Amino acid sequence: MTTDRLISELGSQLTPSPSRRPIWQITLLWLTVSAAYVAATMLVLGPFRPGSLLQLAEHPRFALENAFGAGAIVFFALSAFFGSVPGMATRWCRILGVTFLALWLADFVFGYVSPALDPSMFGKRGHCALEAYLYSVPPTLAAIWIQARRYPLEPVRIAVHAALAAGMIPAVLMQLACMYAPTHILQHHALPVAVVAVVTGAVVYGLGRWPLFRRITR
């Protein structure tokens, strides 16, 4: 058998793989659906803090604080999904995600000296920390499933970034839905983000060592 005939016969046995959506569309869709899910579920479980939207307009630093959080969500999501495609550059997404997250957290720490809003129990939700896990886990699982169906070379890292993006969505929305006090925010809104990210990284690392999982997600 000649080389050309061998190549021809092997090629005739191949079936075309279905085309996949561009990764930027996947990222945008995930962000939109995740934010809608979190906001809708949050409203079902309780009202947002009265006047919180007006506070965004009246207090520029409060608006900037939320913009930092939104920036972290977007850039961690970009890093999470772009990182599932070999060869796509994600370094600047990672750097900007970490930068915005650090600025978001730093503003709450600075809030012990000069808070963006007057600390108050007004609008407190009884189980906001538990709610944070309820909101962030489904988007995280969806992101990991999407990542696994592509070709991630660093699955643990991008899964952690997906968890950070998913966890930050309720953390930022809680700024409008729950009480505003630096200690409460750091303990009940920000800490769950770290917990979900650490657990996600550990689980994905463990599953990555389980061959059946890799076959299921392909």
C-alpha cells in the first residue's frame, strides 16, 4: 500500500467534529446567565436593600467599589474560559482579575477608617453567607463542565478562576441586597468566594487524576 493510498483510506474513515461556538460568546453567555440566575434567586429569597440603587448614584466611592468587583468578575471569567483553549493568551486577564479583586477587598479594609457608606444593619439578610454558596456553586459547576469539554492545559487554575468569577457575582450583588458594614462584608460576602475557589481547585485536581472523569467530559 502506498503512502498516498493509506492517507486516503484513513481520511475516509474520519467523521467531522461539530463546530464549537467562539469562546468569547461562551464567556458572554455564561456571564449573562449566571448574573441573571443569581439576581433572580436573590430576589426570590428576599428583597434588595431599599435605596441601594440610589446609593450608587449618590456615593461615587460606593459605585467605584462595585465597579472593582464587576471588573474582577469579567476578567476572571475571561481567564477561566480563554484558558480552556490552548494557545490563547490569558496573562493580562489574570493580572487584571487579581488587581480588581485586590482593589475591591482593599476598599473594605480602608472602610474601617473611612467607609464608602455609613455602616448599618439596615437590609441585613439572615443567611447571606449560606446564600452565597447557593448562588455560586451552580455557575461554577457549569463553567467547569464547559472547560472540560475543550482542551484545558491548566484545568485547576482555570477552574479556580471560574469559581472566583462565580463567587464574586453574589458577593457584588450582596452590596445592594444586604447590610453594609466592612466586617460583615469581609466575613459573609467575601470569605465564601475564597472557600468556593479553594474547594473547587481541590476537587478539580482530584477529578483530574480520575481517568473516567476525563472520558465523561469529552
